[in-house]
Amino acid sequence: MLQREPINPPRYVYPPDPWRWVEKQFYPNFLAQMETLFSTANGYLGMRGVFEEGAPVWQNGTFINGFYESWPIVYGEEAYGFAKTGQTIVNVTDSKIIKLYVDDEPFYLPTAHLLSFERSLDMRCGTLDREIVWETPSGKQVSIRSRRLVSFVHRHLAAISYEVTLLNAEAPVVISSEMHYDPTAAASEGDPRLTKGFKERILLPQQHYIKERRIILGHITRNSQMTLACGIEHWFETKCPYFYNSDCSEDDGKVVFCVDAQPGVPIRLIKYMTYHSSRHSPTQELCERAERTLDRAISHDFDDLLASQRQYLDDFWDRSDVKIDGDPTYPDVTPELMQQVLRFNLFHILQASACSQGAGVAAKGLTSQAYEGHYFWDMEIYVMPFLTYTAPRVAKNLLMFRYSILEQARQRAREVNQNGALFPWRTINGEEASAYYAAGTAQYHIDADIVYALKKYVEVTGDEEFLFKEGAEMLVETARMWYSLGFFSRTYPTNKIL
């Protein structure tokens, strides 16, 4: 096996902080890694940690848990029990783009003269924050402050606060708030961790329209026929003179604010973003849902979102936080670093699972398309124990998802000539989606871990109602599969088999 020394981010750029993941300067050497680490998500909606300007970027991404495209798996030769249909999570419409122009010159990080820079993922507030002072070639200094969140309380809502202030001179300022769907996708080049590349566009346009500062786009997937609506709405405030215009097409939309900016006078934009998806509802209905979400968002304010986000996380950390004093045998690993790493991992588990109703937890959460967005046995073995003790409602939701695909598991068992239910090794919709025979068809380990998670959940929570109504059926069908396969002990006491 190939082994390489890990290349860790330098601490002078990424210093330990017990409650934040911090970046103290623009550091493109770790661009790809930081896009993942700075991701924001709530278990339903996830946004990679790319810059608001949309560039530079290694791999942009906005993902909805369980929103996938299907495709036929083609083999060199057909064989018994092979999976027939693949599933791949879709990189959907990107709504987080905000471009800035001062004196008609674009703000672009790789070439910008930065007087200060800091970006941080705040794990107590649930926000991705950035503060920059940019000096233009003509010597004009510009303060740029942004704060992004994907709401844990409002499942379909994300928002960005974007504030620009000229510090030492007046200048025309343009802020272009955009949304865009990119139909192109990179192929995996044989790496099973990466996503499949599609030759044809995945999302087909259904409708698009503008209402003043609001833009709505509706799409449907080509093969799986899942529907999607994405919408943006804006609140804008400044004492400087300004005007705006809006435009949209099938895959794009933008609202552009043009300001005669004065020094010391803030220009503040709040951008609300919403996503709704379905396996059965038409795009028209989803667009109506998106409008209602934006209506509610704009009727309150960004501070309300921040307060609800903080309240949610206060409760989470009250149930989940582990405090570490440090280990004297590792002097380079400070208590601050250990605390940061532990909380960072717990926070990303929360981001991958909190609002995952009707879906599972993908191998990479909602940080990328890696592993096609599939749910593996990792969900029950590595994630469920933590959730069972700290967030039993979320743990139950994940078990309910497994129960919802029980019929597909029965069908899979029949396909490989077994009784009972055989849950897939990797899936999104409940069908086995692995074209790798050695794991997808020849192995059966996934079933045992689901029942293990069920047993642990019932023992910890005492939720016997769930055991009797749903869990017992999963347990019995799993036992039938193992019995038909022959993996049981005839000498084991009968009253302890289940």
C-alpha cells in the first residue's frame, strides 16, 4: 500500500481556535481542501466553502440530500445479481454568487492587493464569516464583510449578509447577485471516490421568472424525473444613491445593484436562497413553495436567522460538547488544537444529518459529490452511535429512512436468491447502486449494522413503539436473510438469537 506523509495546513495561516476553523490569509495552496472544510450544510442542503465571487474555485458545489440522477450501469459482461441502475447526487443551481466591482474593476482574490484577510467557520454561530480590506490599483480602500449560513431551523433556507464600505474615497460600486446552473460535469477517470461524469445535461429547464428582486428557476432531472425549484430574494440598504435591475434565463439569473458609494457609508445586501425538491411534485408546485419560503424570510430579517441558528447550536453543544485539557505526552498538540479538531468533527456530523428527513447521511455529507452522494454502512456504524446518544430524533429519522426502503431490500434479496431483506451496500433511493461486484453483490455486511443501530437506539431511548411498529419488521427480515444464507449458529441459545 502506498503511504505518504500528510501535508497539513500551516498553523500561521490556520491557527488553532477552540470554536472556529480560521484562515488568516488568502492561501490558494489549500484551495480544494478548504472548500470542503468551510462547507455549510444542514443535512438537507449543502454548499461548498467557495468564495462568494465564484472564483478562484477548485470545484464549486451546491447539493440537496437525496436529489439524484439515475443511469444504466454498463458491464463488459452481464452476470447474476449485478446492480442495474446507478445513482449520482446532482450538483444543482449555484445561488451563492455575489460579484463586486469598484470603479468597474472586479474584486478577484488572486490579483487583489489585500490589506487584511480572515475567513472562519464559526461552530457556535453556525456561520461562514469573511472580513477583507482590499486596496484597488488607484489606492481606494474597500472593506468587504460577509456572513453565510445554511439554516438548521428553516430546512429549505440559506442566506448571505454582504456589506461593502469604501474607506477613503468615493467610487461607483456594483454588486451583482447571481444564480447559475452549470450543465457540465467532470468525469471520474476511474477513481471510485469521485462522481460520474455525464455526457448530457442532467437538469432540464421547466420555468423561470422574475418578481422585482426575486428570481425563481425550476428544473427536472433527465432520467430520475426529480423536480427542483431554486429561488433568491434580496434586501438592500444604503444611504448612497442607487438603482438595480434584474434579469434571468433558463439556467441563470441576476439582480445587479449600482451604487454611487461614498466613503464611510455602508452598503448592505442580504441575499436569501431557497431550494425545494421532490420525487413526485411538479416544478410549478415547488416554485410556489419556494416563494412562500422567501416571503417568510424577507418578512423577518437576517438577525432573526442568526438568533435561531445560535439557539439551535447552543442546544446542540449543550448535549454534545466534550472538553479536553490536553495530553502532555504530545506537546505539539495543544489543548486548543485538540478542542478545535474534536468540535470540528462533531459540527460536520451535525451539518450532514440535522435535517435529513427522508434521506440518509452520505459518505461525504453534503460537502461534495464524492462517492456519488451514496449512503453506506458508515451511517449506522460511525454516525448513528453519536446521534443515538445526543440527537435521538435524528437517529430515528435515519432508521425511518432504512425502513422506507425495506421493500427495495426485499427485492434485492430475491435478486440474489435469498429470503428476507438485503439492504444495499451503497444507495440513494434504496436500490443497490454499486457496480463493484466484490462489495456491491458479493458482500452482505450492510444488513448487520442496520439492526445493530436499531438495537442500540431502542436500548438507549426506550422507544419500544418504534421497535414494534417498524423496527421488528426490519429485524425479522434481516434475520430471514441471514438464515437463508446460512450464517447462524445452531448451538446458540434460541432465546438470544434476536
